[in-house]
Amino acid sequence: MKHFKDEEQLKRVFRLFLACVFCYGIVEGFSLNIFSNFFKDAYNVSDQVRGWIETPRESPGVFCMFYLPALAAFADVRLARYAVLVDAIALCLMGFLPTPFWTMMVFLLMFSFGSHTYYPMEASIGLAIAGESGNVGQTLGRIRSVAQVAYFVAATCVFIFFRNGFFDFTAQIRRPFIFGAAGCVAGFVLLGMIEKDMAWMPPREKGKLVVKKEFTNYYLLTFAFGIQKRIRMVFALWMFTQLLSKKADFTAILLIASAVVGIFVSPQMDKLLDRMGQKKAVMFEGAYMLVIFTVYGFVAKGFAEGSLLLTNMVLYFSIGLFVLADLTKFFEFFHNFAMRKMAKDEADISPTLSVGQAIDHLMAITLSPLFGTMWAHFGPQSVFWTCAAFSIVQFLIAPRLPADDPAKTA
């Protein structure tokens, strides 16, 4: 059953939603993507403290499993609006009020509550629009591509502004966060413009936690991916920040390279799923994780021990390795699409995504401190090789997925 009056309404809503996705990509570029540099430049945190920061920062990702069902009175679009507004306030506080470390952590936690409320809502809205379009895979691919363009734009600005001194985490006013807050305000306005058009979305049931046996494979994939994602997001960048003493402008170069490659790779993930089917696609995911993070461990070990000299060739290789590691974020599409196919009731999609996010972030808050300790005491290679080892989960789950026919993304 189609819920939009006509094709024009669908196109209008989709364009506005893409604009919102773009704005939030800008927000991430001016906040989440450069937090490691912020912690290092403004507070000079150690390896272990860097790991411990993830516990409070990612805890809302677990709590959302409980508070999102309690907020079922708010439709997904409206809740997403409130979430980006909370983010705007948090980023303004972090930007205008240079504070001691523990006060900053309170603002960071506030930002985290907003972002972790927004993510499952964005996914749910995107899936709903994609379902209306009649071509789910292509529509979701366009959404991911727009996010990549936003990352590229934000990273380019970060590079330019840190290089010329306009951005400086040691300054009294932290301008990257102010820019991020502006992106949140834009997202708030754009979501308001589609709220009435998306009123047909099925409401989440109050107090309902969707934990069902039929989603077991999704939960297990999310468990492994949560561990791998944490190592990619935190420690892949930390290798450059800590071991090579690179600043935010260099981080921007990494993110620019990753965004450019991601713009072209993102749409190909749908075609990969079409050609391979779910079983082979998840097997490919596991093999990719195994190879990339095994190599990452050897490179980090060489830098830490001083046995690998930082020549231009080694630096370019390391940048390429980071880009390849960062591309693993697109594998989450396989898991979300598989969950959508498992769901017999559309109302289960949003709360199940929230449970998946909770599992993902439970790994973050429990294991990030452990990874920081491992990095400090057993070397950075131990963290990356742990990530590679968890690819066994993808290898074990792949045969348990539905018949290995090409995924029907249309």
C-alpha cells in the first residue's frame, strides 16, 4: 500500500530527507569524526583514557533500547527533530564554554544522547521512504552517497580551517562545534518540513522491546560488527593521532580520502548484495575484515616499535589502509537489510534497529576501555588483531542466513 498521494510528494519528501542526511553528515564531520583530535589537543588524554571515554560516550546507545520505546508517543520524525535539537545545544555548550575535562564529558554525554536517538530514527525513516519508492536498494544507496558527500565537504572544511588557524581546539571558542550546531538546526528545520507527510509511519509500541528469536542472526552480526566498528572508529584514527602525532588537519586528509572513495563505493554495495546474495555478501564481509585489520595490526606494530620508518610510501600506504578500513562501515547495510527482510511486521523495524544499536554500543562501553588497556600494555597490534579475529562471527552466521539467492532489493 502506497502512503503518498502521488510521485511528486514522494520526490519532495525524499529530497528534503536527503538534505537532512547531508546536514547531519556535516554535523558528524565537525564533531564525531574529529573527537580524537579534540581529546588529544585540548586534554592530552592517554591511550587508556581514550578507551575509557567511549564508555560514557557510547552508553546512550545501550540506554536507547529502553527509553525509545517509552517515547513511543512521539513519531519517528518528531523524535528525530528533538534529537538534533539536543545535539545543537550540546555542541553549542562544548563550543562556547571551554571547560575542565569532566564538565566536557557531561556535554559530550548530552550530545551522545541526541545522536543515538537520531540514528535509529534516520534509519527507520529512510527504510520507510525506500519502501514507498519501489526500489529499496537504489534508494538506500542514494542516502548513503549523500552522507558521503557531506563527510567530504565537512572534512575539506576541517582541513582548510585547521591549516589556516580558524579552527583550534585550544582556543576559547571551539568553532568546529559551532558549525556542527548550525548543521543540527538546519536538520531540525528540514525534518519539520516532512513531519506531516510521514505521519503514516507505523507507531512504535509503548514499552515494547523487540527481542525475538527470528532476529537472532541480526543480533549476532550486530554484536561482531559493534566490536569491529569501535576499533575502526576509535583506534584506526588513534594510530595516526597517538603513534604519528598527527593533528586534525591530517585527520581531515584521511576523511577526505575516505569520503571520496566512499561516494563511489557506497552505491556498489547494493549491486554487491544483488550479485552475491546475503550469504556470500556476509562471507565477503568477514574475509574483508580479516585481511584489512590483520594488516592494520602489523603496520601499527611497526610504528609503535620503530621498525617501520615513516617514508612517503609508507605514509601513503597507511592512508590507503585507513580508507579500506573505514569502508567497512558500509557492511552495516547488509545487516539492516537482512533485518528488514526478517521482520514480519513493519512496526518491529524501528525498535529492532534500536535493540541492534544497543548491542552495538554495549560492545563499545564494555570493550573500549579494555582495548585502550590492551593498546597500552600489549601494543596496538593486539587491538587490530582482535578485530580481525571477530570476523569468525560473520563466517559462522553467513550459512544460517536465508537461501543464498540474490537479494531482492527492488
